[in-house]
Amino acid sequence: MWLEVGVLLRGTCGQLGRTIGLPCGALGPGLHWWGTCGGCQAQRFHQDGPGRGLGEEDIRRAREARPRKTPRLQLSDRSRERKVPASRISRLANFGGLAVGLGLGALAEVAKKTLPGGHLQSEGGSQLGSSPFLSEANAERIVQTLCTVRGAALKVGQMLSIQDNSFISPQMQRIFERVRQSADFMPRWQMTKVLEEELGRDWQAKVASLEEVPFAAASIGQVHQGLLRDGTEVAVKIQQELAWECDYRREAACAQNFRQLLADDPFFRVPALIQELCTTRVLGMELARGVPLDQCQDLSQDIRNQICFQLLRLCLRELFEFRFMQTDPNWANFLYDISSHQVTLLDFGASREFGTEFTDHYIEVVKAAADGDREQVLQKSQDLKFLTGFETKAVSDAHVEAVMILGEPFATQGPYDFRAGDTAHRVQDLIPVLLRHRLRPPPEETYSLHRKLAGAFLACSRLGAHIDCRDLFQDTYHRYWASRQG
């Protein structure tokens, strides 16, 4: 049933200080993060090494610091100011150039290795792999092309960057991780053109300042730090001039909905909207503070457990209480603030609703897996219209086994070790049977839902969570049906 989950489980002050209407350094220091919708995500600090994030000492210092002094956020030094290729022809030309470049790069790598003194290590001393197509030069070609064309191609690269090495090789992981950190951004004239079209030629009257260079950029948008005239720090997301558009007004409505739904939640928060800066292609929100989840790996086991427990609790609330879910699992959409021990939620463009007809059946599938009832898993999967009832025994068995594997956290008495579960590898072995002999496509709701659930499981695995999920689900289950029957 959870086939898609199985697949998914697998600068300087001088530059950043350039603002429109504000001198360099006037905004002062501060670590600020803000996410985006439709594939645009907040970038984390660029690091040449693998960097593992925050430690206990970081938390202590952050909580004791008055005022807090933290580094300014900035784009990777690989990011470049570059006009967005808006036409289909120009984008195809970039991909055509990539294909030619990869071929020539592979030939050069083969020739180098066949010459006297040739070796397997790729250019620049980076050990990307033995394949000539995975040389450092070709990796750079892939990164540069995806960061230049942006759009859906870059979004795919960003999604692949958070997968584990059961889905893509470690060599490709490193390539896509560089893609996630290095998107190019619009030149000033192109950014100004969008602002004038969306906010009017007098748009500068709405802000005291807006930094010229974004602090985040990705598939279809980029985010700039700004300051309102009342002193409020804001993040302004500007949609790049691509051939297709994402309506930021819809994202604004979704963000406001989540802000209301989570108003009383002690762990999660949603930044306030700046209504005068919200249009179809511009979205303004309060500036958020925190670091992405993948930067929390050196926190104590207890804190990592708390973060992951809350993340799973949120997923269950979104699906079975709100029936409204933010379905983009990128790390940078969940920013942990070490000083408040809270997570700020971002990027609501992929939010969607779920009907009770779907959730009534789906919660019973999860309940059956949690109870270890294989026959009930099969029956409820048919009620969900995930299976027809006419599948071969091999397909039915593979489907049930995949559900049971992915339901293990909710079936285990006591803390479940996400890192030791080896979930992705075990489900991956079942995928060929499911793909070859499936008789019907899964319900359309499951594509976005399973992307979110897979991301939550991956985060728990990355952070090495040991948490009791069974009681969390059982409580959710009883609350769900009490609400439905009440």
C-alpha cells in the first residue's frame, strides 16, 4: 500500500549588505530562515565539508546569549546571478549542452585513466565513483545546469538530495546535495520587474529596505530579507519569470489556515503574513529563526527524540484531525530554534485537503498494521481502493508485507529505533513485484501523502530517533473516531 513511501525512503557583508534603501550592515546580524512553496526552499549555510550541525554547547550558548549574536544567512558561494531561462527552447538548449558535456567529460575521464599513471580518483581529488560519468567535472556540469534552468528539473534534484543511499548512490547524493544548496537567482532588473508588476511602481514605499541579493533560492522562487517601516523584519519571496506559475495567494491562504490550526500548539509555529506584500508572485512573511532538521544531528538523543516525536505527531494531526496537510518534506521547511525549543513550519504551497472517505479507510489500514493483522490490512486496502481484490497472491502478499514493514513504528511496544529499522531496503525488495503486476493506480491522495510521510520517516532515521510511536497512534486513532462519531 505504501509503495510510494518505499520509493521515497530510498559571501560577505559587502554582497549581502547590498540593499535597496539601506546601507551595508544596517540590518545587523542574526540567523534567519524562511522557506517557500512550489519547490523553492530556504538554503542552509554553505559548507565545504559534511558538517553535522548543532551540538549541546551550541544550545547552551544560544540560550544564554543576550542579545543573540548569530551569523547572517547567505546563499552558497556557488550560486550566481543569472537570468531565468523562461522559454522552452532556451531550457532545452541547456539540457542539450549538458548531454554533450557529460559525454565529452566521460571520454576525457576514460582517456585520463588509460594513460600511464592514470588512476580511479576523479578530477579535483573527489572520489565520486568509478564510473567515468560520475567524475567531478561531470558532477559540476549537472549541478550548474540544474541550478541554471531551475523549475521542475531543480525540484527533482532537491527531492533526491534528501533520499538515503538505498534509493540513489552516495555519489549521486553528493551531487544533488550540491544542487540543493546552489540554485542561481534572478538579476536585479528581473527581480525589480516582478515587484513592479505585482506591487506597483511604488513598491519601495511598502518597505524600508529590501536586500538586493536573496538569502535563499531554488526551483521557482527566491527569498529576500527586508525591513518594514515599523521595524518588522520580513522575508519576501519572489517568483522567478518561468513559463508556468505557482499562485502565491493560494500559499498565503494555506499558511494562514495553518497559523490558525496551530495557534495553541506549544511546539510548532507559523510566521505571520504581511498582507500588503502578498500577491500572485510575491509573498511576504515574518522572518523566521532556526536551522533545518538535517542540521540537528549532533543534538542530544533526548532533544532529537523530542523533535521527531513532535514531527510524527504533527503528521498524524494534519491527516486525521485537520485533514489538511503541508506535503513538502524538505528539511528546510522545518526550522528548529534552539533558543525556544520550537519548530517553525514553512512552505505551504503543496498543502492539500483529505476527505473523510479517504481518511476513514486509511486510518484503518494503519490500525491493522499496528495490530499485526495481515488479513485486515488486505481488506482495508481494498476498501481504500488501493487493491482491486483480483491481484495475484504474489502481489497481495508483497503489498501486505510492505504495509507491515512501514507500520512497524506504530506496532512496536516501547521506543522504535528508526535508524536500525532498515525500512527502505526491505520495501525496495518488494517494489519490482508491485510495479509489474499492479492492476490499478493508487488513490491520488496517496502520492502527496506518502511523500510527506516518507520525509518524516527519513528525518527520524537521519536524526537517529528512538521514540514510542504506538501509543501516539493509538491515541490518534481513538480521538479520530470519537470526533467522527460525535
